[in-house]
Amino acid sequence: MQATGTQNRTNWAGRILFLLPVSLFFFFFFIYPFFFTLFTSFTSWRGIGAMKFNGIANYIKLASDPTFRKALGNNLIWALCQGFIQVPLACLVAIILVRKPKGWRFLRTAYYLPNVISTVALAMVWVAIYNVNGPLNAILGKLFGMESKNWLGNPDTAIFAVIFQTVIYIGYFMIVLLASAMNISRSLYEAAEIDGASTFQQELHITLPMLRGTLVTTMTLAMAYGMRHFESTFLMTGGGPAYATTTMGIDLYLKMDALRYSEASTAGVFLILLGTVVITLLRKLFGKSDPMSEMAQ
Amino acid sequence: MQSKRTPLWVVSNIMKWILLSTLLALAILPLVWLFISSLRTNLELQISPFGWPEKFQWVNYSKALHMANLPRLLLNSVIVAAMAVIVNTLVTSMAAFILSREHFKGRDVIYTILTAGVLVPVISFMVPYFSLITKTGLYNTLTALIFVYTAVNIPVSIFLVTAFMKSIPKELEEAAIIDGCGFFKRFSKIILPLSRSGLVTAATFCFIYSWNEFLMAMLLTSSVESRTIQLGIKFFSSQFITDYSSMYAAVIITIIPSVGGYIFLHDKIIGGLTAGGVKG
């Protein structure tokens, strides 16, 4: 390009024209909402009428709001379960599949299948599975003679029932880790083989250290998803029973639904802070800044 | 690995396959169960959650289609997802062309800002999106959803398409320049056709997202004229209170496009994921 640049006059009009549509979308759906959220979090505003500046009153209110505190705690449980159960499980499977056992391609495809199905559909299936008269209770009753339980209706089990339904779907993290594991040079294993290292030793001393970077990225990402968790809980329990499963996202939604817009914005600021800034910091801390490892939820 | 059939090897091998098959069962069996249940009668479902239908109740599917305004909602979903895919692919391919094939100061900053959008939890934007869409008079329209879905997928698409366009050899473009191709021709005749595969990957992610999205659809629409299928199966389930098998049939209908697309395009999807990691 540089070499031929003389013949090819720089077309600034074309460049601007081509960047414009994306920039407009990005401005209206990322930049503007960000500053809007930040701004309204310092006002008292109920959706109509003028916004009145009221300093950090919303933040003080939110900090002592028992529902929001419960939600924050639940998000932390989500983040820990996703980061420290879902990702290690995905890593274990990736380590197995990288050795290409029979049917590994099929397994890789099958494990990702739930990720392309809508949360609504999956939530409806799992509500049915957890139903008092549903398949799970039928199986547990037959196998262990357990009494039927209302998994989603009981405050002690509800959050873990929803988390289980998320954590077992390892497809996304597994595929990322598997791709990374496949890039490890085979010669490392061959050398270890010659030295008489067992498969287990090889995984422990070669695969895991080589995966460290990807593992940190996927774990921070999984925790970020945990902090912004919304859909399957909203669909399966609505945040109940008695706020037992509520999350910051659900709290934000309910505040907005109650026309407490500026308080909803304050919750939104927290979500952005905890969901975005924290991952950025964690990534910096571990010195791994894969430019893209992300999200869409 | 080969000749070490020690007891430890046997045990760990068995555990390995137990793990793999348990996770497989958890991924597949709920859907199999849903499909079988959608073909049973409600009476059969009440007697036991398991069991083979005595007779396949395909009628559940026609009941589902008639009861919940499903055809209209499906049509809305098709329009929204198709338009979001078209607009998203068009605008991101244009931007990605500049970000991958043109050289100027500030280019990488623009790229970083656009792709950093993926770090932002979109659910925290419920209030501004609602306010923006209401103020522009787009509330309860398909256009609102098309705009939101197009926009939310921009960071992912920019990432995928820019990476793909960067991998196209310079020589092809240089040859075209010598042949007298200008800016627009380089885009439309050289880069765009060569990026087809990358565009399909980005489009697939955009489609799956748009087809499956729930929260924004709930937030920004209020009537059957502009609601999508996901809201249909969630909120219109009240119409099915006693008719679970038809409800399951409705759910099966809604997952056919994404599962079908996945079966055909799974190589592209997995390739897109490993290009850097994208949540589908």
C-alpha cells in the first residue's frame, strides 16, 4: 500500500464515508448511553420531567439498599461459580479433547450446541426439568428414593439450580481453551515422552502452564459474565423467591419498571464498573491483554 | 500414552469418558426430552415426565402455531434478524475495510474503541436505550430492535471482519490498483468478495444473537405487531397453562432456525470463536 500510495490518491472522503455508519451506531448505542447512565445517576429523574441534580444521593441510597446488596452478593456467587467451576471444567475437557480421542470433533460441536439456543427456550426446558413433578425429581426419586423438591421455589436451592444450568454448558470457554491448547508445540510433549513423563505429568507441567494466559483470560471473562448475569435467572425465577436469586441486572430492571430511572442508572454504573473495569484491571494485573475476549450479553 | 495400561490408566480413562458423556448428556438430553414431550399428550405428560408417546402428536405443533399468534411472531423475528444481519454486515464491512486496508494515524485507536464495546455490559444500558428509542418515536417497532441488534453486534463483527480482511494478501489489492481500481472498486470488487467467509461468520453470530435476544425485545416492544418469537414463548405461555405439550412444540419451533443454522455452519462458528473468542 505504502509503495503504491503515490498512484492511489488518499481518499479521505471515502474513508470518512465508510466509517460514518458504524460510528453513528456506536455513538448512539455505546457512547451516548454510557454518559447518559453516568449523568442520570447523579439526578433524581423518573423518566418524565426535568432531571434534577442531587449529587451522590442515589449512590448512598443504593449502598444501603438491601435488595441491591443481596443482588451484589448473588452476582459474586455467580462470578465465583463461573470463574472457578465452569472454566476449570471447560479446561479439563479441553485438555482431554486436545489429545483427540474418538469423536472429539463431535463432542466439541455438541458441547457448544446449547450456546446457540435462546436463553428463553433453555430456561423453559430447565423450569420443566426442575418442576416438582418434573424429570429431575423423577430420576432422583427412582435412583435414591429422594422426596420431590421444588428446586426453583426454595430460596436455598434456587440460585444453585440456575447456576447449575449455566455452569454445565462449557462450550464457549472449552472451545477457546481447546484452540489455545492445540497451539502448544507437539515437540514439547515428544521431549517429555522421551524423558518418561506420564500423560498426567505432561498435562500438569506442559499443558497447564502453557494455557495459563488463556486460562486467566477465560476466568476473568467468566467472572465478568457472572457480574452481569441477568437472563436465565430473570426467566427461571424472576429473581425470587423473595429476592433469593436476584442479581444487579434484575434489580436495575425492576427499578426501571418502577420508574425509578435514576436509581436504575446508578445500578447501571455499578454494573459497568464491576463488569468492565474489574476485568480490565484483572487482565492488566496478570499481564495478559488479549485484545479481544469478550461478550455480547 | 499407548502401552501404559496400568490400573491407574484404566481408572482415569473410565473417569474421562464418564465426564465427557455426562456433559454430553446434559447438553443434548434436555433438548431430546423437550422434543419427545412435544409429541406426547398432556395426559401422558401428567402421568410421567418420561415415556415414549403412544402416538406422535404432531397436532401439538399445529395447535401451537394457531394458539399463540406464532406465525406473526416468527415473521417478526425473521424480519428483525435478517435486517440486523444485513445492516450489520454492510456497515461493519465498510468500516473494517478502512480499518484493515487503509493506513492513517488514529486508525488503531478507532479500532480499539469500537472493539472495546464488547467489554460493556449492554444490560446496564436498559434506561438509555429505552429513553432513546421512546424519544425517537421508535418504541414498539421492529426498526428499534433492528437498530439495537445491529449496534450491539458491531464490536464483534468489526473484530471478526477486520481480522479476516487483514489476512488478505496485499498483492491482490496492489494488482488491482495498477489496473486502475479506485477506492470504491477496491472495496466492492476485491476486498468484499474475498472476505465472504469472514462476513458469513460475523453474520452467523449476529443472526444467532438477534434471533435469541430477549431483554431488549421485552423492553422496547409492547404488542404482537412488533414482538419477537422469544417474547412469544415467554409471555404467551399463559395461553398454554394446561397445554404443556403445545408449549413445548412452540419452543421446538423457535429453536429450529438457530440449531439448524448451527448444524450447517458449526465449522464457521467454532472458527469464529477461536479467532479470538466471541460469545455466541
